[in-house]
Amino acid sequence: MTTTLGTASADPGEIDTGRLEVGETRDGSPFGLPVAVVNGADSGKTLYIQAASDGDELNGVGVVQQVVPQLDPTELSGTILIVGIVNYHGFQVAEHRNPIDDTKMNRAYPGNAAGTSSERIAAATFEAATRADLILDLHQGSTSRMIDEVRVRCGTRHRLHGECLELAKVFGCGYILDQKGPDGQLARAAPDEGIPTVDPELGGCVGWDETSIRKGVEGVFNVLRYYGFLEGERSPEPQTRAKGFEQFGAPAGGLVDLEPDLGDRVTTGDTLFTVTTPFGEPKQTVTADSDGILWRSRRLPQVATGEYVCSVATDIDEY
């Protein structure tokens, strides 16, 4: 059966790319999101993948760019639907939010086909996503520094929590954040429609990072093998899971000197960072409130009072 997404249309055993039109730019020109359809020769499940719903989070685009050329639809069972760049306007100017309505796209789901720019894009991509049996929404920690992880955002009481957690484990970045996300996230909205969905956060960088992209590519193929799209065995390995976050801001202005590295275990009372003057004079030191893992940190050393410095993941176990 022919499968279509926007202008991309593929018969069984074929790949096609095209555009999913969702509106017009300020000069009245139509614009469309880049899409791909990979239609397997044999029947099976449908996987939906999207990237760059936050316009400066490019590692997911790097994953898509490397995954699609490696796919042979004649060897695939099922269908893969891909939206390569969701936040069209933000991507054009390398900004996190959609500059047309100053909205974070991953707070706009399930969207509104008659709403704002972000709501319209969310509605169009949500319609595509909910055609699938599984959803991967590829992200990164914006331009800050962050470990590679997968987020389960539906909440532990959700009826699909176990299936979302399984999908995260299969993707296999090594770390899982199992914490209910904000309203408007695709990984919150799609499970309500009965579709297991996860949010791989592939590191954090300016531009893109080859190591995180490689982990993302491996994660996609882990999913394809485990859920029967491709032949081959995939036995999920135990992941380090966190269920909470503690965030730390600067108690004074100056330059930040972080003590642990990303991924390091910290215990209560350990030094996280010291704020110094430009001459190296210590001003204030901040310590961990709980045991955990240094999960994320700012990239630039200079801070004003109260500015974000780092996050420690807490309530750690193995899953």
C-alpha cells in the first residue's frame, strides 16, 4: 500500500522525500517541513521520528541525516515516517523558540490547526505522529552541556508508562530521566493517544556533536531491530534511571569553576562549583543537596547572581 506524508509518497519497498506544508512565511511564500517516508517491502509497525522541534537542537537532524541513507526499504518490515525539521522558523535563525510567536514548540502539542504558528505546526506533526505505533522525538539539551539520555515524560501513573520506559531502555543511551514532563510536550500528549513515545535528549552543544549523533543513530537502529522493523537481535541493557532533578543557580556574580564532570556521581555536601572573581579569588561555593549525578551544566563560565549553573539528577536506580 502506498504511504504518503505531505508530498512524499512511497510504495512498498521505496523511500521518498518531500514537504509537509503548514503555512506561509511573512512574504506570502508557502513553506513546508522536510519529510521522508520509508515504506518497507513487508508489513509491520509504523515508527514516527521527528527532530528540531526546538530550533537550535540540531543533533536530531544529524541523526536523521545519517539514518535515512542507511535504510534499505526492501529489507524493512513496516513504515517509518520522518519530519526532519519541525521548528521551521526557529531552525532558519538557529533559535530555540519559534520567532514568529515566541513559543517553545515542544509546549504546543497536540496543537491547533487554526491557532498560532507553533500550534499549527504542532497540529500537522501530531497528526502525522499519531499514525504511528511508536514515536521518537529527538532533542538535545539546547546549547548547554548535558549527558546523552532518554526522557520518559508521561508520568509513572500513566497507563503507557511501562511501554514508554521499555522504549527508552531499548533506545539505550545509558541514562533515562523518568519524570512527568510539562503540558504540551509531544512525549506527554502522544501517550494519551495510546502511542509509546520517548524524548531522546542527545547531549547538548552549539551546532552538533558527532558522539551524541552516533548514539542517536545507534538508538534508532536499536528500536528498529527490537520492534521487528529490521532483522537482528536487540537485547536492551540496564540503564541508569533518574526520577528527579535539582537545579542550582549562582549565589553571586563572577566566573564558575565546576568541580565534577558530566555523569559523575556526587554525594550530599560535595562541592559542585565555586564562583570566583576574574582574578581567581573565591567568592562562594555551592554543594550538592542530595546524592545524584551531574546531569547538565551551563556552557559559558560567566554568571550573574541567580543565573542557572547546573542540574543534579536524583532518586537514582538501575532499570
